[in-house]
Amino acid sequence: MKLEVPHIQKNPFVTHGAGGPAYTARSKLNRSFVVLLPLALAAILGYTTYLAHRHDAPHRVSATLDNRVAKLPVMGYNTWNAYHCDIDEDLILQNAQLMKSLNLADAGYTYVNIDDCYSEKSRNDDGDIVEDATKFPSGMKALTDKIHDLGLKAGIYSDSGWFTCQLYPGSFQNEARDAKRFHDWGFDYLKYDNCAVPFDNITRENIMGRYERMANAIGDFSLSSGTPPLILSMCQWGREQGWTWARRYGQSWRTTDDIEPYWQSIVKILNQNSFYTWATDFYGHNDMDILEIGNGPLTYEEAKSHFTAWALLKSPLLIGTHLASATKETLEILTNPEIIAIHQDSVVGTSISPFRWGINSDWVSNDTHPAQYWSGESQNGTVFMLLNTLDEPADMFFKLAESPWIRAGRQYTVRDLWTHTDNGTAVRNFTAHAVPPHGVVALLLQDAGDEPDGLWPPCAVLEWCMHSNGTRIDE
């Protein structure tokens, strides 16, 4: 069934103008402060170094390493959604090569991540995890060398418990050994799961403590070896509110249970994430789970909505479909350059957030109908996402000034990030017509100067709109 592409209404006011004036704040430091500042900084640095080498120092990895990897959310491929445990070195290398030949690497997908089931069921006599000799006869180092030769990076998997979720060896009480092992194998990234949890009378710590153990192991090895730390992706399913603490240990943290290739799963995850978008910024990202684009019964419009939401909320983008049979539509969605440019913005690291829920009252959780109207900053303008959660086409209207990133009294050019077209200039209001069921509209609005004179009412937001003579317009 052919689905209608959203039609964007062109505004009759089409003008262009310069943005507002730029201001710089200047302050003067007196001579004594200039002299004392280096001494104060040196004292702080010395105390931080002291904490870094105390074995009982809390959050030791934060003090020593500062986790300065993965400034931007990771883009790549993960084996789990497409293959589960049916993996081997030939399949991994085939997908790495497809990432190059299908231009996914050029679009930004640079990580090839191996999920669960790659190892033997037991550690060797030295206590090390061993790759499955049947699945990976050449060894992990040979495989990562080939991945690196393609200009890509490699990711591996482990667990904070005794075992992984498929009952292969986990890393609990072997964190330092395994961090070194993964580095020696040539991996750049570690997905760290949350299964097979040891008894409380053994750990004497909660989920945060188990992740701190691996974070410290990665940090300690990085310091001792002089090599960059592994990126740590914490797959803790949103348990114990990871968005409040996880960035001190790693670079991304799962916020929900596992995704499934159904619309109901997509909107449920989006609904949950709408309440903690504030946690995402440079070096730390809410992880909404592996992409399901190309999997299951998702329609073209649903897949576009899925990709748009994951990208504009700055979740890691990990492809999880069979690349060898990926359709043209799947690849077009995954490689949309204008959406990816927002995801990989090197100036603004924050996520879009809802400014109006739409069907529901604001701030009301609904797993079927999440927030519909979202906006956020980018280095090139204000980003908007309009999501039609209905099962029928819908017109979607909003006032520009509902977004906190829009300036009242200004007009804005409108760029559609899916049709890749410029769509006139919006003044105060915008309407997207006939947005398809479960469809999305993604826009970039750029300042085009002052709005036309003589518009009524004189305030875009009428609440307490007042003339200089004391007359209220809203009464």
C-alpha cells in the first residue's frame, strides 16, 4: 500500500532576514585573583589525583579517567536482533563488508558489535574468556584486525553477573582480567549486560556497584597501558534509574526493556524516554536499544518514525537487520543525511524533548499515544518532530513559540528533513497536513528575521500581553 508523504503547508509570508545581534559578556579579573587562580587549580588537581589513587575512593573511574570517549552517540551494527546466537566470524566479516559496500560506513555507521554467544561455555585454565573455536576458528584478534582494516571499529559483549543472558561466562569478579582480554583482542567497545546477578551476600552492592566494577577496570587498564578506554555501553534495561547515575561510569545506558519489531514496542519506549530526555548530552546518552528498521511488520512510515525518534533523541544508532537482504527503503531510512546530521551534531549534544503531548494532557504517560510535539536545539537551527500516533491520517498544528527554542516576533524558514525540501517561511504557526498513520514529520527551522509588522494579536503568547500604557491585551 502506497502511503502518502506528509504535505507541508507553505506560509504566505516568505521573507528572509538576518538573525539578532550577537552579544559577548566580558568580565575583569583583579590582579590578586589572577595570581591565586593557578594555585587554586593546582590544589584541586592535586586532590583529584590523590582521590584517583585511593583504593576506597568512590566513583574512582570518574576521578581518574573522565570517560572522554564517545562524545557523540555511537553508530554501527549489532548482531543480536537479526541473528541472536547464530553468529560466526564469516557472518561478522560479511556484515562489516556490507557496511562499506552499502555506504553505511560513509553515513556514519562505524562500529561492528558482536553480541552474546561468541565464547566457549567455560573459561580456560588461566581464567580467561575463550572465543568459540568452531564459530571463530581464526580467533578474535584476527577478526578485529580485518574489521579495523576496513576502517571500522569493533565491539564485544559481556555481563555484570556470573553469566551472560544466554549463560556464557559473565565478568563478575573478573572485570580487570576481561577488560584486558577485550583490549588485547582488539575491541573498542563493550556492551555490558545485567543477567545472572550474584546473591546480595556476595556483592553487597546494587546494580550501580556492579557497573562501577567494570568501569574502574576499564579505567585502570587505560591508565596503566596508555591506551584509550573501551566505550562502555550499559545494558541495564532502565533498572534503578540509570539516567541519574550511569554517565559517571560509561557512555550510554539502556533506559527500557528490550525492543521488539512492532509499533507498540516503538511507542512504548518513546513514551518512557519522553520523561528523561534531559539526561542525554555529550559523552552520555540514553540508549533506546538496537534499531528494528527492516525487521518484523513495521510499515515504511513506522520505520521512519522509529529512526527519527531514536536519532533526534540522540540514542546510539545500532542497525539490527539482515544487511544482505536489506531493502532500498530500509537503507534510505538508515542513511538519511539530514537526520544523521542532527544526531551527530558536534556543537549541540542534547536531545529533543516534548513541548506538547497532544492527544494526552502534558506530562501524562501513555504507552500507546506518547508525546506528539517535540523540539530541540541544533547548531543550524531548531529541530521539530511531529509524531502521528493515530491509526488514521491527521493534520498536526502548533504555535512556533510553544517551543522554548523559538523567539517570539521572528519568522522562520522551514526545511523538511525527510522530503529534503525547503517549504517557505513560518510565522507564528505551522501545520503539517495529512501526516500518515504512525507517521512523522521532521523539520529544521532557521531564523529569517523579524516577523511582518501589523500582526494581531501583538503577542504570540497572550498570557499577560500588555501595552506600555498598562492595558492588557488578553483581557
